[in-house]
Amino acid sequence: MNKEIELMVNIFKTLDFEFEIMDSNENLIYKTDLYDAIKSLGEKAYYKEKYYDYINKNIEIDDVTYYLNIYSDVTKYQKAIMMLQEDALTTLPNRYALESFLDNRVSDNYITVICDLDDFKNINDTYGHLQGDAVLKQFGIILKRLLSQNIFVGRYGGEEFVMFFRNTDLKTVKRILTGIRYEMTKHEDLYNENYVIKMSCGLYCTSKEDSLNESIKQADLALYYVKNNGKDADAVYNAETDMCYIIE
């Protein structure tokens, strides 16, 4: 069971859902003890002094489709969806939310940016994981301020964050990324004279055919280019030329 499915199971159990999860081949991944008993009562069930509505939902995680059959009240289900789309540490949209956003995009013109905090492992190793968490939280606060009609941001995992810029040119994206770096320097409690928070970013112009994984894959090429050329910079991957270059 991968981490996203495990998180889903834990949230559903916390909210007293009765449910089953199957993979794309309809192999059972998880089922609660009372699911079959409630299912036998129909799509609207009353069982042990609780009312249940049947909800069917298909989701995609890492290009794999999962089938969810759920018995819950609608309000709890909506709460679960919100919880599933929020990163617990930073309260930013999580990977599932990023994928949902791109699947339901309202424009074909997006710039995808993946940001990686440079040498983040050194923070955990030197100052402890609580300090590392504090850095991630503050970075999340800064990114959250960018959320708008034209900018969607989220935590992809670990110290990696993703941003989608709608109808925005590279020059404007570069200016915003520079502003993020400046904001991080204001928080002296997150670094000392031996360490300053820096980030490397890879950019890719996402087409209407690109999934989240494909967009990240291409932006990653630019990110790797930055990492191999000194870090703390921004680069873009050009699919037509199959080349990366630093944005000045």
C-alpha cells in the first residue's frame, strides 16, 4: 500500500467511513469489517443508529486508477476530500491536489515549476528534524501567499514544492521566484551564519496533453541542470531543442 492510499485509509477510518479500495485490476487493497453488511442494505442504509449514503469515486495516483466504494454521510465525505488534498505539515495543497488541479485546468498555457530546497538534508542532520520542519512550514507560508487565480502551489513531497503559473511569462515567473528567495532571508530564526536557505528551481511550459507526472518529469530535467551547475538558480527545459538553460 503506497503512502497516498495509506493516508486515505487512515482519514476514512478516522471519520468512521465503511469502504473498500480496489486497484485498476479490481484487486482488493483494503476493506472495513462492516462494509459488506452495510452494502447489503442498498445505496442508502441505516445501520446501528447511523445513516450512510453510497459514494463511488475513481482517483488516479501515479497514473494508476483506484476504485473507491464508500458508505458515509456527504458532509463527512467532503471533509475527507479536503483533508486528502492538504499537506499536514505546511497546510499547502498536496500531491493529490496538484494532480487534481492539472487534470481540471482551465487553460492550456501553464508554466510548471518544481522547487527544491538546497542541501536540506544538512538542516535535519545538523540542527534536527524539528528545525527542518520549521523551515518547511515557513516556506509553505510564503508560497501560500501566492495562491491566486493564476498561481497554484503545493508540496510535492519532502523538500520539493510545485507551482503552476497560468498565462504568465518566464520573466514574471523569474521575478516571483527571486521574491521567494528574498522572503526566506527575512527569517533569521530559520538559519544562522553557517547556513542560509537557498533553492533550485526547474521550469517547463506544460502543454494541454501533459499529466502531472509528465510535467514534473520535464521540469525535473531543468532542476537537475541547476543542481549540476552550482544550485540556487532557475532553469527551463525546452522540449523542442531538448536543452536546458539558466534564466537570468
